[in-house]
Amino acid sequence: MEETGGVGGASAYGASLAGGSFDFQKFAKQPYTIVRFLSWIFSIVVFSCITAEGFVNKPHKPEAHCVFNQNDSACHYAVGIGVIAFLACFFFLLLDAYMPLMSNAKERKYAVMADLGFSGVWTFLWFVCFCLLASQWSHTLDVRGIPQDAARATIAFSFFSIATWGILTYFALGRYRRGVADVTQSIYAEPPPEQHTPYPPTYAPSAYTPTTYSPYPSSAPDDFQQPPFTPSTITSTQPQGDYQPPNY
């Protein structure tokens, strides 16, 4: 069954209007828009610090290694997470802006589910990134020639990214729950009463008085009366006295 915007109401899955126009000021003031923009800025700081000053070479050595304990995998991991987060934030910002224009509640549901899943996964990946960078930095003994401010900024904004992506996950979960509740309530709402004339109530007499019937035969006069039975009626046809057989 096709679920249009009217099925889930005007606020299905966090969209203020079903098929309405885009209001930039209202969109910019929404909490999840602000948090998503902060996540976008934090991801830029993380991967730009590593790509600009995250690889240094030792004196008299041409090879450049990661500043985090010379573990190149840690730097590559942080850059990858930051770049993907940067692109994802930009994509979901556009998706949030397009959300009020969606008139199909099913499309909104898929958009919110994608936001929920990605935000939850990236919250965990930022936590891994922060733990990895902090651990490798604590094991970095020789910090000569290493831009320490850039390394510390990378660790700090990795931690901030955990918080912002966690908040985005919370917002997406709330939008999903409200959307499901709105759609379910609209589908299973009690139908309006019918307008036709209701059926008449079943007739039931106030008191039942049984009819008294006279036993058969009835008291009405009968036209035919059987003559009374008398012994003389039978004996008149036969002669009185002894029986005499006929003569042949």
C-alpha cells in the first residue's frame, strides 16, 4: 500500500510539511542541522591536520612516517574516517533539506533509517579512531620535529566527533520512532461513524400473554350428530326366539 504524506500526517519522520516548500531559516535553526554542521567541521579538522602535518621524516631519512608512533595505519585510518564523514555530512545535509519536499512517507522512512544506521556506525568508528590515536600518541617517545599541536588537535576533534555523531544518532532514532508512531496511529485509527440510518432496534413485546385454547372438540355446534346406540336397533332386524336355519 502506498503511504503518502497524508498517511503519516504532516510531520511524518520529522518533516514539517508533506510536499511543502523549503524554509532555509527554519532548516538552519534545527538542532540536528547545527550538530551535523559541527560534525562536518570536525571531520575537516581531523583529516586536514593529518594530511598537512601528520607525516614527518626523521633527520637524515627521506621516508616520512606518521607522527603517531610512526604508525602509518593510524594516520590512514583517521584520514579515511574523516573524509567519509565529511562527504556523508554534506550528503545528509542535502537530504535533510529535501525531506520536507518528500510526499511519500516510505521514502522518508528509508532516509531516516539510512541516517540512523550511518550515524550509529560512525559514532563507533570515531570512538575507535580516538582510542587508536590517543594510544599511539602516548607511545610516541621522540617528539622532536613533530607538530604536536596538530597531533593533539587531531585527537581532540576525534573525541568531539564521537559526541556529535552520537547526538545525530539520538536525533535520528527519535525521528524514526515518532514517524513509526504517527504512521501506525493513522493507519489503525478508529474509522469515523457511518452516516446512514442505523438499523431499527429489535422488537420485543413488553409482556407475553399466552393464548388459552379449548380442548378438542371445539365448543362450536356440529351439524352431524350420530344417533344414540340402543340394543333395540340391532334386535329389530332379527326375529326373536331360537335360530332356525333356512330351508334349501
